[in-house]
Amino acid sequence: MVTISCSCGAVTTARRHPLVGLGLAERLALVEAAFAVEGGFLTLEADASWHPAASDPDEACVVLVDLDAIDASAGLDDEDARRLRAALHLARSGGRMLPDEVALGRTRFRARPADSFRPQVTYVIEEAGRTLLEVTAEPGEPPVLGALVDAYDRLGPDAAARVAAVARRRSSRGRLAAALVELTDRAVTAA
């Protein structure tokens, strides 16, 4: 069973399956181009024929189909199903591979698909079960996980709060990357 949701708020579950009849190569191509992939779950953007409401979709509707690893691999033999499930554990957003998690001691840095109807990326810094930073980058923004790790390594836990504060002040595209540049420039100037 798959979950179908729309940006207009309509949601349903259905037995209809977008991958039925597709071989491994076709499914892997869909995973590579997927709206989002994380932790064994696959989200595909679908056309208006998948709209979950009884009424016709609006032009602004974004329809997403969510499948877990079991549904995504349905109909494949054991070896192909294993390969597809492995691909569903590599995080992606908007067809772009996201960097692997980084750990500095007890601090974890992650990039994950944002929980939205746009292919955004959410960057998270966690320490001992506490979230120090959770900020979402817009589509097209360069990956910044490495810069977050470097800033934290140089400036310590305060870097997360400072990046969040600067990112909130910026409303334009590229705000997270710009916040890191501003933070780095300030640190270099202060030194």
C-alpha cells in the first residue's frame, strides 16, 4: 500500500502502485531521480492522475507518492529486492545525493530531505540527543554539511546558534550558505 499526499492537504492510501511491472534498473533510475529518499523510504512526485482528492487538482498541486522498502521492492526477486532496499538507505533530495552523516565525538551532523512539498534539504546538528541546529536549505543551494562541520570544529557549539541566527535574518535564496560565509568571515576577522 502507498500513501499519496498533495500540497493542497488531500491524503489517501491506495493499493495502486507506481512501480508495478518495472524491473530493477528502472526502479533504481526512479530512486536516483526521486523527490526524496531516506531511511528505507521513497517519495516520488506523481502527475495529476494520482491526486488523492475527489475533486480535480489545482495547477499548484504537488502530488507525492510515498513507499516503504517493502512496497518499493514488491515483485522483484530476492537479490534485486536487496539491491533496491540498499539504494533506499542513501539519502537524496530532488534527485541529488546527500552527504553522509558526520560525527565529531558525541555531535552528529546530518543532511536529510526536508519534510515539505519542495525538494529542500534540512541540515541537523545533534549533540547527546539535543538538537543544536535544524535549518532548511532551498533547492539549488550548495551542500553545506562540510562547512557546518568545519564551523563547529573551529567555533564549538556556539557555531550552531550563530548560523541559525544569521540564516533567519536572510530571506533570500542561498541563505544557509551565506550564513556560513558570514560566520566564517567574522571568525577570520576576529582572529
